[in-house]
Amino acid sequence: MVLGRSIPVNLATQQPVGQGDFLMARQHRNPGDLHKPVMLDPVVEALSKAPAGVVVDATVGLGGHADALLTQRADIRLVGLDRDDAALELADLRLARWAGRYELCHSDYRALHDLAERRGWAPLAGILVDMGVSSLQLDDPDRGFSFRQDGPLDMRMDRREKRTAAELVNRLDAGELKAIIKDYGEEPHAARIARAVVSAREAGPITSTAELAGLVEATIPQRGPRRIHPATRTFQALRIAVNRELDGIQDFVVAAAQQLAPGGRLAVIAFHSLEDRAVKRAYRSLASDCECPPELPQCVCDKQAEVKLLSSKPLRADEAEVAANPRARSAKLRVLEKI
């Protein structure tokens, strides 16, 4: 799928269809209501110092970051990637006023290296990756990402994929389920939840978000007030497993850095510790002048730093943003620059 080459037109006014026109027909909502881009100002600030050229928003979502970057930088062409075809459709309308300056592709961000080589985008001026789940996905019960509204146990970001959360819940054995919930959700009650799921599905498959959330809630003992819903970590774990969100993060970061032009910048927003840990390791490796084993008394390798880190610690959303958009609370932004 390649979008960004034609603009829908209102036949009555002969003007480009606006965001509100389109969503009023579909959802009676505005894209700004659907999507508040996380850490917008720090992202724009970080990429404002990148050179002119092609900037890739590798998880474009509904186009919030992309729109701000196109507004800020008259000297860039923006390429947006996303696994979610519905998000791309809305992003195309949001960005329609920038016709000729952007292109949207239905693709996993981890395919950027191959796409950039094949389409001649490299060397790239900047790359942005926002690893969070979009509000469009969370707010649509038919997508099955959230337990706040009942819907099918789906959780696929890319609906071309076949494996759903329902398949994992109903086919994996207790040990496999425990591993997913413990490793990806960091859930201390993973074993208990896995056993309860296996037992409950003997009466019939578990097919809805409400059914699974209720089962998890009934399984976890309550000791004092709860800060988050008991099913939060289990749903996170299943979503990560369905979409293979942790696969290849370090390889992607290394390949992305190599595709940057001198002075080019890579900005990655991670939302939980497993993602951020992988990004941190890749950044440190790229910025290191040595890869010798620590037991050696002196460096004997020829490695040279490929990038410089623009901060020793990740940037976090400020209090005002967290108050306006609670999703930003766990966001961590790391930025590097190609030497």
C-alpha cells in the first residue's frame, strides 16, 4: 500500500476533504481526539537538528508526529510506515495538506532497511519509532487490544497476520502461557493465571476480552487497593507476543543507524522496560569505541563509535503532558546522532 499521492475532494466545495469530514462519516470524531502523539515537542526538537532530506516516521500511526515534523521542516520529505492499514488511511487524510511531500507504506518498521535500499531513500536524515499502541487500536473494541470494552481477542496490529490473541490463549499449554505472561508482562501471578486459563477453556474457548479480563481478575488475590486493573499485564504480554514486538529491536536500531546520513538522528520512544532495555543496549554498542571482553586489560579491537548519544538517560514526558495524556507516563525517548 502506498498512499499520499491523491487527496480526497469534497465534490460540493471542490476542497480537500478535512479530517473532521472524513471521521464524521466514519466515527463522528476528530483525529486529534483519537490520537495525542506522545512527547511531541521533544521529538520535534530532536529531529529539527537533523539535516535536510528524507525523514522516516517508521510507526506513523495517525500522523501526529509526522504532521508536526512537516510543519516544522520545509526541507524534508517524510515517509511514514505502519503495520495498521486503518491508521494509514487516517494518517493520509491528516497529512493531505502536505501532498507531494510525504509517502505512506503498509509495512513493519523492522523492514525499513530493505525498503530504504529498494526505494532509494537512504541515506536518511532522520528516523522516528514510537513503539506504543495507538489510541485508534485501544479505543476500537473490534481490535481486541483493551479489556475496557468487550470485543474479540484479536490484538493484531497488522491484520494481514493470522495469529491472534485468541489462538495463543486457547492453544498454548500452561507452561507456554506462563512464560509469555511472566516474560512479556512481568506478571508475578503468571503461573496462577496460566493454570486458570487452561482450566477455564475446558468448558469452551475463551474468545472475548471481557471473558479473559474477568478470569484474570478472579484469579489474582487482592491485597489492598489496586493501582491498575489485574488484567493489564496479561493483556500487554499477549499483545507483545501476537505482534512479536520485542523481536529484532536491537538489530533494527543498528541497521537504522547505519542508514543515517552524517548528522542524521534516530529517535525511539519505548513504553516498557523490555523495549527500552533493548534500545539502550543497541545505542550503547553503537556509541562504544570498544567491544573487547571486560576481562582484557586493554582494548585490542578496531571498533570505532558510529554514533553519539544525545543524553545519557532517556527523556521523559513532563508533568503537564502526563496530566493531559496519561499514556505518556511510561514513555522514554532516546536519541542518537550519526557521526
